Amino acid sequence: MDSDYQWLLLGLPLFFILGWLGSRLDLRQLKRETRESPKATYKGLSLLLNEQQDKAIDAFIEAVQNDPDTAELHFALGNLFRRRGEFERAVRVHQHLLGRADIGPADRDRAQHELAQDFVKAGLFDRAEQAYKALEGTAYHTEARLALLNLYERSRDWRAAVEIAQALESSGAGSFARRLSHYWCELALAADEQQHGDDAERALQHALKADPGAPRPWMLMGQRLRRLGRDIEAFEAWNELRQRNPGSFALIAADYADVAVACGRVDVARRTLDTLIGESPRLDLLLAWAKLESDRSVVSARLQQALRAHPTLSIAHALTELPPLKDAIAAAPDAAGAWEAVRAAVARAAKPVQRYRCAACGFEAQRHFWQCPGCLTWDSYPPYRVEEQ
């Protein structure tokens, strides 16, 4: 028995020494790993700041290998892959994070959000939609709904866009009245194409209810009524547009003049256009008024007056197309050839400035768009041509 205690007393120092040596080895390994991991991380950050993304990715991969449990390094690596267009690798990084059982709820939601962005950049909209829907009820739910709204706009799923916009507005994320009005207008146009007149009428009523001051529903309503042969109602709809949004009225001024002739309201329309021209002598208003004025010499005098007040190429071109001026030139054979060359030059020079330009991205187009084809911004096209701005 005494010998057993002796061996125990002799063994205690030995166990202490072995434990001390083991702890020193663990500490050295830990210090070496902690030195290597920040070094790789800082190197990656330095390369990233110097716009050397290829080398930065290599440095972050090294850092992740040294410390595979660090979620932040995975997020940094995934974002780098996405910025470089390597979407498959970004998806794998974020899916790996989602598959880990040791990350907290906040990092899991963040990984889900990053994964959804990967799918959007890769053009996988169906998978992006599912990923964003999985964020409902998380700290990212508002951001996810906004992203879903953009997805539905890009895919032209206007019914789903209406539902998301209404949910966002109900949650206090802001006013989506104008967007909702556009969505209902798009649904009305689609219903008309499918010859579902009742659905188109209901959609336009929803558009007006969403934003009574929006010009587009009144314009579409007038155009639809005119197609149905209800000229007086179309005339009244466009008069309502003029009162609610006079700046956009020039977009349908020519149609307004035509329907005024059709329903016998020429005098009323001419006075209306006369007043608007006095406030802003825009070419569309002048040409619409010219349709209602039978005396071409009066029209010529009005255009000359407008040209003196606002010397634009568009008004000059319109003036060269009028019969009084053409007839006068035709009576002078020696000048006819030169005049035709001048007229063609003015027409060519006027064409570029008769475009509409997006105020958000500068995209130019021959016709007015409610949503820019370039940047997809709503209502970014002023109802004025480039020359009139």
C-alpha cells in the first residue's frame, strides 16, 4: 500500500510537466494560427483597396482555410465572387454558410439575403424570388419586399407587384400610390389586348383610386373610350387630365384635337389649346391647335410668333411644312431648290432634339415612356422634349 502512494507522489510532478508542455504546444499553435489568419485577412483587404480583386480573393481563400469558422470571411469572399461575376462560387459560399449549424440567426438571415442577391445577379429570378420570400419576418423583410417588387416589375408580373406594393405601403415603408397606379394601368392594357373590356375598365378605376392625380390613367381612359366610339366621354376624360396634370396634357394634344372634331367640340378645344399655348408654346400644343384652325395663314402667323419668342428647330421645321410658305417658295423657281435643301437640313437638325430624355440615366427615345427602358425608373421622362426643357 505504501509503495502505491509512493508511485502516486512520484507521478504527480510528471503529470504536471506533461500538462504544462501540452498547453505550451497548444498556445504556440493557437498563436501561429491567429498570426496567420489576420495576416491573410489584412493582406486581402489591402489588395481589395488597391483594386486587385484576383489577389484579394486568393488572400481571403487562404484566410478562410486558416479559420473556417469565421462567418465574416465567408461573407467577404462571397461578395468578392459576386462583384467579379463569379456567381456560382458566390452561391456556393453562401449556401455553405446556410448549411452550417454553428452560426446564429442573424448570420443565417444575412446569408439568405446574400444568396438572394447572388441569384438576382445571375439572372435566376425564380430562385431569387424563393430566397427573398424566405426572409419574410426577418430583419431583412422590408428590403426583401422591395427587391421582390423590382423582380416583379422586370418580369412584368403586375398582379404580384400590386400585392407587394400594397403590403409595403401597409407596413409603413412609404407611399407607393404612383407605382400602384402604373401597375393597374399595365393590367388594363393587358386586359384590353385580351379583349377583356370589363377587366380593363376595373383596372383603370383602381389606377385612378390609387392616385387620382396621376396622368396616365386619364390618358388611357380617354384612348380607350375613343376606341369604343364614345368620343364625348373621351373628350371629357382628357379635359379632366388637363385640369389635374396640365404638364402632361401635351402628350395627347393631337388626339384631343381629333376627338374634338369627331364630337363637335372644336371651338371649346381651340380655346383650351389657345390658353395652354399662351402659358407654354410647346410644339405639340401648337400642332394640335393647327388641326382646329382652318385658316393656314393664321397658323403660319402663330408659328412665326412662337418662333420669334422661342427660336427652336422644331418650330422652324413645322413652319417650313406649312402650305403658305411652300406656295410662296414654289412661286419663285430660282429659290425652290435652295429652299428645299434648307428645309431638309432643318428637318435633319431638328430630329435629335425632338427626343425625350430620362432624367435619371439620360436614355433618349423618340417617344415618351412611363418607365425608362434603360434604368427602369418610373416617371423619369419629363413630358417635354429635349429642346423644350
